[in-house]
Amino acid sequence: MSKNQEDFVTQIAKQNEDFSQWYTDVIRKADLVDYAPIKGFMVIKPYGYAIWENMQREMDKRFRATGHKNAYFPLFIPESLLQKEAEHVEGFAPEVAWVTAGGNEQLTERIAVRPTSEAIVCSMYSKWIRSYRDLPVLYNQWCNVVRWEKSTRPFLRTSEFLWQEGHTAHATEEEAEQETLKILGIYKDFAENILAIPVLTGVKSQKEKFAGAVRTYSMEALMLDGKALQAGTSHNLGQHFAKVFDIQYLDRDGQLKNVWSTSWGVSTRLIGGVIMVHGDDRGLVLPPKIAPSQVVIIPVAQHKEGVLDKTKEIFDNLSKLYRVELDDRDTYSPGWKFNEWELKGVPIRLEVGPRDIQSNQVVAVRRDTGEKMAIPMGELEKRIAVLLEDIHSNIYKKALAHREMNTHAAANMEELISIMGRKMGFVKAMWCQDTACEAEIKEKTGATTRCIPFEQDNADGRCVVCGKKADTAAYFAKAY
Amino acid sequence: MSKNQEDFVTQIAKQNEDFSQWYTDVIRKADLVDYAPIKGFMVIKPYGYAIWENMQREMDKRFRATGHKNAYFPLFIPESLLQKEAEHVEGFAPEVAWVTAGGNEQLTERIAVRPTSEAIVCSMYSKWIRSYRDLPVLYNQWCNVVRWEKSTRPFLRTSEFLWQEGHTAHATEEEAEQETLKILGIYKDFAENILAIPVLTGVKSQKEKFAGAVRTYSMEALMLDGKALQAGTSHNLGQHFAKVFDIQYLDRDGQLKNVWSTSWGVSTRLIGGVIMVHGDDRGLVLPPKIAPSQVVIIPVAQHKEGVLDKTKEIFDNLSKLYRVELDDRDTYSPGWKFNEWELKGVPIRLEVGPRDIQSNQVVAVRRDTGEKMAIPMGELEKRIAVLLEDIHSNIYKKALAHREMNTHAAANMEELISIMGRKMGFVKAMWCQDTACEAEIKEKTGATTRCIPFEQDNADGRCVVCGKKADTAAYFAKAY
């Protein structure tokens, strides 16, 4: 490998030397995003946007299969609507971008650019829902939201981001709870089987729950630097919003009742998660199911007779089954291209040169392991399918092993402090669920309560902070 | 038909008595949209949004096939960026919603909620484009935009709408012009072959062109009330934006040159066009290629043994090939359902009752003609395909005939005034291209210049207004 070729990759900081710089280098050099003129805003470039479109397609399929329908609610919410639910406005008001003029007119009431859409959706549901026959209402929207953030990082926390937000209304408390959990299940399935990211799921603490929710469920993933990422949340809103927005239905028994509602969302933040769970010192490692290109074909000695024709033929065949890129640019050497596509995280690289053509084979290289193998031309279509599956399962296992190696139990505060100081990762510890103890953990270690897992196996423990009786273990971690 | 069943449809105003009320009745009763809390904003309900998603899929396919890539640019544009191109800001400033506060902070510079994205896109292109090797840049985005409108109607003119906006940069003037025309061709193909809407295409007058463009191409459709709808525009921006945003590239000859750029868009306004071109007194008539449901199956006497099983079986089979709805609600009569699905414009209704099952057939009813026919069960899959094609072609022809019947030539101002007063529609007339003459037509008839068609057949005419020599005919119409 020439000096020039190496440079391309060595311009990326080493993961274990400066993870934060590594992240910034990778997203810029892989051409995922750029910084917008207004601080805290990003431009999602085509390669990054294609990842999001693949995520959208997979999620949308799952939402539809469970009876949800897409709709579109307005970007603008009158301040008075946002203020109806007290906790909700308290949580979001500090982050709202306010519109105060339309054209040359000063507005009489300030308008919020949606930070989330509960208020506007609920104001419409109160018009639409009349009878038990109208329930459940299961709507989702794909849109942009704005939250005025002080400290931002592309994908992870930006003042505008893209997401889906589901908003549902139900006749009973039980149905709303089932919906909340069903969506959490969809998110977990999506994270693990599409993004190859293992996630912990559970309930958020009262302090960490969504502003206005009764209960927030969350999925939490561990990044390679040992910090956690909240990767998706599903909120049981109880009747909080139904009451303040007056969403009532006439039940079978002739009584007017408030509905029970939920909301849930995942965002372009997941792209950041994919990068920080799977990437390495050579750049992105993309999960095959969302990679914009699953296979890149690189002609070797492409000026030689037959090489370009052959690669075009392979490209045409594989394109029927996979997302394929043929890189036949004559301005770059094969070595340069190898590095560039590694940086961009394409799962499989195929090298096709005159000698390969003569032996009726291609050389395949896996992005995740670097393993090289010769594949007979006739087996290519089938072998790619197997390889993509194997890459998915391998990177999932790697991520799971990393999380397991970085999940520790702490029996007391000293252990918790020591683990957080040395190794980061998740710490599982008994907790009395007192907010003061939670605050003390945060103050002494920087870690926050990530979630309280569903399975609990110690009904007779002691709180890691105060030592009082505790029947609940929780996961703590420093988080993005 | 019972009184009750008739009511459902008779609550819609008659098209030829009050077209505007008919439109409002149809969009509300077909459950396409609702009005949002802020005047001029709409909520797109699932049935309306599904039409948009089908439009998006078809258009996106065409953009990709011609080498365009999707990206996402920020919602917010600093006022200083918007002001760089003089004509552009003059055109859009009166419609901008201004953000002046983020959280609790007053902003030092006002921020525009994008009314269109030329300014933000060009500011990024000036960073990204360096060399002739970077060209052409062919990006598109699907997003929301905000234009503070005084007088609004759902889909046709709303303060927020959804659209796609393409933004491209090219090395030469010729390439930019080719791109602008290529997109106009895609739009026309989409309108005619997907939406079944015949369109006139041509150049906009200087007065009607996009703020900042050198030349705007447009497609114009005729609604059933005789008013025109601008259904899509493609702008050749020349070097206007490249110069003020400093988008330069190093050409093969070693010279720094400004790029040539284009932009183009269609929006949810097209849904309004579909309604007003194809609808009738019974409600929507949806073009098969974008109808959320292409076929609705309605069981007749569904309490009788075997009926629901049979309709379910038909549903399962047809669903593999088409978008199908099975309406097995037991709270409504078949007659009610017939009316409801007619109102919602589903192209084909299948009625399946005990006698049909016995004769091994179903009854199919076309939404466009009302024609009823018995179809042997075994032929159903094939016949549906033929019927859908035929419905598309029939409603296209009907719309074309309507347009042709309502397109008139005017040799002088008296004729123009008389036609506009009596029949509406398009008037084709010679025009000297003087803005004063254009203004006089508008003042005297309410009609605006819709487009100057590409084919011109009279190099030796006289302007319909001033009588001076004119070699150009233009289409004039009252417009939405």
C-alpha cells in the first residue's frame, strides 16, 4: 500500500486515542453530514440520508404490519396549546424555537416550531374521537422536529433532527400499556435484527421519563467508548394529555370517558448509534440491512480488455438482488478505492481483475473481519446472501460481547465510583428508586439511570447509595 | 337506495352549482385533511397522506433513474443568506415565518423557516464544489416548507406544505438547460401517466417566473371549473445563485468558473389537482396508480354462511397484486359502504354475495363510469389489471376532452374578455411579451399568463392587447 493510499485512512483519529475526534473524522470523511450555517444544525448528505431511508423502510413496514397509519401534522403549534400539559411545557419550553412574525406581520401569539407533536396531535384527536368505534387511533408521522440545543453533535444531538413519532389513543389503560410495550418490542427487534445493535430495554426512572408521561420505556445501547445511547423511547401517557386536551369518547356503556394515549419515537440519532457501535479505525462498518451499498465491485487493471465488461456484467446480475455499487472511476487507483469504500463501511468488496476473470472467480473481502476469499463466479449470487447474513450476525455478536464485557455489578457506592472511573460501560446496581439517591450517583460518577430492566432477580437487596431496602436493580451509565 | 344511504352523498354540494363548496365537502368527507389550530395550516389525514406517499414513490423512482440523490438540508435559513439573491428575497420575504427566539434566548439574527431552499443549498454547494470532477451535483429533498399565505385552501395553497425540491449544479449553461427540461419531462410523464392529468407545458412569462430564475418552465392543468392549476415548475437559475453564493469550480482548462444551477419542485398541491380534475358529484375519482386502495371488496349479506370466508379468500389473493381493502364492518349496510367508497374514489368495487358465490363470480363496479359487470372468479386477477388500466386511460381521455373543449383561441381583446367571462378555460392568444400587455389582460379578465408553449406556429401575428407584431402565442387562464 502506497503512502498516498494509507494517508486516506490515517487521517482518521484512532478510536482508542480520541473517540470523539474519531467520530467527527468518520462522519465527515465518509460524507454522511456537513455542518449547516446555523450552529447546531446539520446537512444530511446523500450517503447519510440513504442510511436513514433504509432505516425508514424497515421501520415503516413494521408499523404498518401492526396496524399503524401514517399522517402529517403541522410544524407549528400555538404557544397556548403547548402550555396545556404542565409537565410537558416545562420539559420542552427551554428548547423551543419561537416564530413571532409571519411575513411583515407581528403575530399576536407566539408559535412553537414543534419539538414533538403531542400537543397538536391531541388537539386534533379531541375533534376526531367521539365513540368507542373510533378507537384505537394508531397514527405515525415521519417528520422534522426542532429543539434548541446548546451542545450539539451530528446525529446524536442536533437542533433539528428527523424522526418518526407515533401517537395512539385507546379505550383502556391496559390497551395503551400493551401498545407502549408492543412498540418497544418493534424497536428492539429493529435495533437487533436490522442494525445489529444489542439493546437493553426497561423502564425509565421518574426523573428520566418523557415530560408528561406516566411511564417511559427505553432501549439503551452501549457505544464502543463505553457510553450509553438512548436509542428509542415509548411512552405511556396515561390520561394526562386526554384530560387537558379533552379527548373523550362515548363508551359502550353510554358513559363519556377519557382515552388513554401513548407516543413513541426513534430518530436519525440511530445513525450515530450505528457508527459508534460498529465502526473501527478504518471507518464505518455498516450493518448489511441498512448499508446504502451492500456490495462494491472494484475492477483491477480496468484498462485491460474485458475487465470493465465483466464487472458490468457482475454488477447487472447482483443488482437484481442486492444494493450494489460499481466503482469504475479511472481517476483513482484500486488501492485508493479499497480504502475509500472501507471508510464508507460497505459490507462486501469484490475485486475483479484479469487473472480472476481467467480463473472464473472474484475475490471477496469482508469489511467486518478483513477476510479475503475467492468465490467461483457461478456461486456469487448465493454466497453474497450467506456472507451478508454472516456479517450481520458477526457484528451483532461482537457488539454483544463488548456490552457484556462492559457491564458490571456494583454492590456499593465505592464499587460504582471505581467502575465508572476506570471502565465506563453499564453498571447494574440495586436502587431504592429514591430520586435523591439517583442524583447522588449522577453527582459522584456522572452516570445517569438508563433503565430499570423488566427481569428482576433480587427482591431483598440494599440500595447502592443509601443502603436501605431495595427490590429493584437498574442500569447506570454515562450517556450521550 | 334508502334515504339514509343517499344522504351520505347528497351532503356534498353539486359540482356545477358551487365548485368551491364541492371541493371543501369532498376533502372533508373523504377524510383527506382537517384544519389545524393555526389558520392556513392543514393536517393531512391517513387517507390523504397515503395518496401523497404513492405519488412520492412514483416520482422518487423517476428521479433516481435519472441519477438524482436524496439529501436533507436544514429547515432554518439565516436572514443574511436569504438576502443574498436580490430578486429571490424580494419574492419570498413577504411570506416568510421568522424565528426570533431559541428557548429563552433572543436571537441576534432572525431566522427564516425555509420557504424554499435555494439559499441554504447554494451556501453548501459553495463549500462542496471545487472541481469539474464534482459536477454535476444532482440532489433532491423531500420536506416541508412554510409560506405565510393570506388566503388558503387545503392542498392548493397552505402556509405549510410538503414537497420535493431538486437542486442541481452543472458545468455548462447547456447542461443546466437540459436538466431543467428533463425534469419538466419527468413531471409531465408523471402527471399524465400516473395522475391521468393532461398538462400543457411551456415557459413562464418574466412576470410569472420564480424569484431568482432566468427561466421557469411549468406544467399547467385545467380543473373542472375551468380554472388552471400550476402543477409543477422547473427553474433554470443561470448563474444568479452561483455568483452571489460564490459557487466556483476549477475547470479542465485551469480556470475558476461559476456553476450553472437549476431547481424544481412539485408539492401536495397535486392532490388538489387530482381532486379537481377527476372528481364528480359522488366524490373523489382516484387515478388507479395512486389510489390508496385500488379495489374495495364489499361482502353482501355477510351474515350468511361462506360470504366472509370467500371475501377474505379473494382479499388474500388480490392483495398479492393490488392495493385492496376488505370492508367487512358489520355496523354499516352494503349500500352505505358503496356510497362511502365511491366518495373516497376507489377505482373498483367488488360485491360478493351468496348468489355470486353460487355462480362462482363477483360483481365489479367501475368508479369512473358506474358500469357494473359480472366477472368469473377465475378471471378476477387478470381482469382487475385490465380494468385499472382502462380506468386510467378513460379518466385521462375525459380530462383531455374537457381541456380541449375549454381551450379557445382569441384574436383580439374583445374575444379574450368574452371567453373569460363566459366559459373560463385556457385562452390561447398572440402576445408581444410586453409586461404591460400581460398586466392589462389580468386587469380586464382576471386571467394570468400560464405558459408560453414550446410549439409556435405563427411567426407573423399581432398581440391580442396592443396589436403590435407578435411571434409568440401564450396560454392565459384564471388560476388557483
